[in-house]
Amino acid sequence: GESVGLHLPTLSVQEGDNSIINCAYSNSASDYFIWYKQESGKGPQFIIDIRSNMDKRQGQRVTVLLNKTVKHLSLQIAATQPGDSAVYFCAEARLTGGGNKLTFGTGTQLKVEL
Amino acid sequence: DAGVIQSPRHEVTEMGQEVTLRCKPISGHNSLFWYRQTMMRGLELLIYFNNNVPIDDSGMPEDRFSAKMPNASFSTLKIQPSEPRDSAVYFCASSATAGRNTGELFFGEGSRLTVL
């Protein structure tokens, strides 16, 4: 029979434009929120994280915003490049005595058009 | 620096066979994670170890799955007997948590398993 998989949301942007990828989370007790990038055929790669007591953090070309009131997380990529094309996952982390347990969201496919 | 190393990269096997996936974490990392990725369920945490001790195995699907970490530089994930629904990409990840609070895990390239 036909298999049914996750329907990944897709965001298409023009090269050079800014991208905004959104994520809703459910666990108010999470200590960290993280963004990962996964290119085809590779493992997820860490981009940036933000502590739960912060609302904004900037990295190189990326900014993460956290709105705890509505449980929303976003990743902004400035001047999007073809190399940014990938699936982006948000993740929540609980700090435990024995390591950081991450729970991943379903992902968003970013397509950069030339 | 070598990243997380997984083997095999690809495995095709028949239903009922035993499958062993291997992982070498980054030297100095004290936490190791096994994730499974499928189109149906996305990235699921199966089990994770801290200082070679299993901390949380609540994500392990059933008794057919087992994981070990005999030392700080090696871990295995075993499926016995394998079933077609186990077909997925299995990722190993490691992190250094001592003295650091961060969400950064370092993932391997994954082991793509196909069970016929």
C-alpha cells in the first residue's frame, strides 16, 4: 500500500532575501531551544541555541527569537544563500543530571531559488 | 578533528536477521545519543548514555532493540530480529556536557537500514 509520511512545510525564498522559519513548542519546562540544519544525506548540524530565560540571540547571519508567552520559536537567516537549502529542525532540551535530552520537531524544508 | 563515526553507512538485510550498528563518539564527549529518523515519525530519541551509563531508554521501541556502551569510545545499537518497519536512518550523536549547558549535539552521518 502507499505509505504516508510527514508532510514537511516548505519555505521558498529568493537568494539574498531573508528567511524566517517558525516553530511551535509544547513543553514549558524546556531549558534550551535549539535550531539544527540537515542537508540531504547528512546528519543534523547545530546552528544556534537559546536559553529559556532569553528572548533573542544572534549568531553569524542567524537570529533566534523566543516568545514564551505563545510558545513560539523562530530562526531568521539573513541574506539567504543557496547553501542554506536544507531541512531545519527546532528542538527542545531538558537539562538533566545525566546529560541534555533533546526532542526534535518535524522540520521545515528551506528552498533557495536563484 | 574526526567527527562522530558510524558504521555501516548502509545496510540491507532480510527480515529476521540481526543488525548491529556501531558508533564512535567524538573523543572527550561524555554523552552519547541514538536517534532514528523516518518520514513517518521524524527524529526520535531511542536511548542516551552519560559517562557510558544508559540514562533514558524510554524511546527504545521494544525488546528487539538493545544498546550498549562498553567504553567511552564505542557504542552499539542492535536489532534482533529485524523487521521491515525498522527501516530508517539511525543517527548517533555525542556531546560534552561537563561544565556546559548547551543544546549542541554532534551527529554522525547516519546508518541507513533497509529491512526487506
